[in-house]
Amino acid sequence: MKKLLALAALAFASVSTQAAANECELTVTTGDKMAYDQSSLSVPASCSEVTLTLEHQAQCL
């Protein structure tokens, strides 16, 4: 039982760390008309580095 609790705590800590890391990563998507899916971007002041990913989802004719 103790091993199960330790494993659950480790899994929870891993998820919490991933959620915190994702606050500093942003993705903006656009199509052929250059209309972005977000009108504003923000990150917490605690982010020492920000990753911005630009995705173009073109419509193939």
C-alpha cells in the first residue's frame, strides 16, 4: 500500500510540474487568411523564458 501511495504522489508531482511548465509555452495558430486564434497573449511574471510556437494550418486545394 505504501508503494501505491508513493507512486500516486510521484505521478501527481509530475503532473503539477508539467502544468507549471506549460504556463510559459504559448501556441498561436493561423490559417491562409492570417486570422489568429488568439487576440492576446500573456504569461506569468515568474516565467524566465517563454516559448512561442506559431502554427500555420493551410487548406490544401
